[in-house]
Amino acid sequence: MKSTFRTRAVLGTAAVVAAVGTFTAGVGAAQAGEEQNRRGKASEREIAALFDQWNAALQTGDADQVADRYAPDAVLLPTASPVIRTDRAGIVDYFEHFLEKKPRGEKVRSVINVLDANSAIDAGLYRFYLTDPKTGVTKPVDARYSYEYEKRGGRWLIVNHHSSVLPAGN
């Protein structure tokens, strides 16, 4: 009887030790996975800088350089056109016309969501200064925007870009 009790006690203790060890290992693995995920994600600052790079491409006046910021299968819902652009040729065409206005953008308010290591969204308000090619007069235009980015081949590209003139407030 004593040896049965002792055997049960040893087995019970071993089961508890194994369970605690498994739990501890599981927590450690989960924490390591979370840390790796954090290190793998882009920072909000890195995502915010993508707008600056896009804006710098606008400053070149070269529609191809701007289109290089977009994925081949990107969707562009542009501010100054009713046409949805879904391929590089359409995006280049839009920017060839838009760049005639010498756009210069600045963010007014930005909300960035880094979704995972390879995707992020930047949405908010921006202001563009557009110059009328005929008169040379520059005017500000406030607009809403959203950029969806994906990291492809190690490079952040725009996969979805929506921009629309900010409606007048009530």
C-alpha cells in the first residue's frame, strides 16, 4: 500500500512538473514570437516616411518615378480624375496630367496602422499646393487620403491609394 501511494505521489509530482514545464515553454515561445513579430513590423515612422518619398517623386515631375512607388496591380482612386486606375499605364497617365500642376503635398493629420511585417495603412488629411499651368496661381487643396502599403521583394509599394477633395464642413 505504501509503495502504491509512493508511486502515485512520484507520478503525480512528475505530471505537475511536466505540466509546469510545458506551460513555461509555451509562454516563452509565445513571448519570443511576439518579440519577433514586433521586430519584424515596420515602425510608424518608417511608414510615414513613405509619403515623403512619394511626395519627393512628385517633385521630380516624372510620372514614371511616381508610378514606381506603386505595385503593378495597384488601384489608384485619384483626387482629380473620375477614372479608377488599375495598372501602371493608367497610373502614369494620371500623373502625367497631375504633375502639370506642380503639386507639393503636406500631411495635415495622419493615422498609421502597421498591420504586420508586410502591410500597413496610412490614412488622414493632406494639403496640396497646385499651380494652374495657365495662370501660374498656386492654390491649396485639402483632401482625404488612404494609402495601403505592402512590402514586396523587400520594398514598400502602394497597393491601394484613395484621395478625394475634403468636403466643406457643416
